[in-house]
Amino acid sequence: MAVAAVVLAAGAATRYGRPKQYELLPTVLERLAQAPVDRVVVVSGAYPLEGAVRAEDWERGPGASLRVGLASLADDVTHAVVVLADGPTLDPRAVERLLAHRDDAPVLAASYDGTRSHPVLLARNAWGAVPDEGGRALDAVLVDCSDLEPPGDVDVPVA
């Protein structure tokens, strides 16, 4: 039984104006290195990323990229933690908290002050239900992470 993290880094970053993955992904990966995951898979699309799996159909939506990441995982992976490459303030304790509730439901999502966010935890039996809209379209049991800093969702460069 292993847990993997799937980092979605496939978007075109049009609002950002340049490939934000190159700037923000290293911080997300540093934070994931502090989380209890056995392996990390990064999914690229619009821009090449060394060591990433490529979602050829990334333009269909985040679900297309997520499905590619999930399909790349080994058979021993029972759960996937989904995070965004543009969430540089990801708190590794949010991952721990979701994993502590992994038996509560097939889809869990961190919530901050009642607002659903990331990370999201998907049990293997939920992987086949991921639509093009991504994990956000799946009903999830919310796990309160209000005492932690949200991961962020950087859409424009910080001046």
C-alpha cells in the first residue's frame, strides 16, 4: 500500500503571462518532500518539464491531466494526493490530515474556513470517475484545515 502525489502542472498559465510552473513547482515539490507520500508524479502539458509525464490532451481540462498522472502510478498505490503546481504555500500537514481520514470516503478535500481547496485525496476506486473538469467536479468529504495556511492558487505574478 503506497501513497503517491500527483502534481498538476499542465496548464498554459495565460493569466500569469509566462510558464509559472518553472517558478512555482520547485517550492511545491519541496513542500511535498516533507509530506508522507511514497512517490511524486508531475504532469506537464503546455510546457515541457523534466521528469514529468506529459498529458497530450491537457487542453481538455485538469481532469485529462489528472487521469494521465493517475494512469502512471504503480499498482501498489492505493491513494493519490492531488496538488497544484501553482499552490506554493502547500502545508505538508494538510496532506497528513487527509491521509489520517483516508478511510472516511473515496474523495477527500482540504477545506479552509469552509472553502474547498487542495490537496485532494483520491482512493484508487475513485480514479475512473475523474471528469475533464477534474477532481473539483467529484463530491468530496471536506477535511478541515482552517488552522493551516491554504496552498494558494497563483494566477498572476507577484510584483
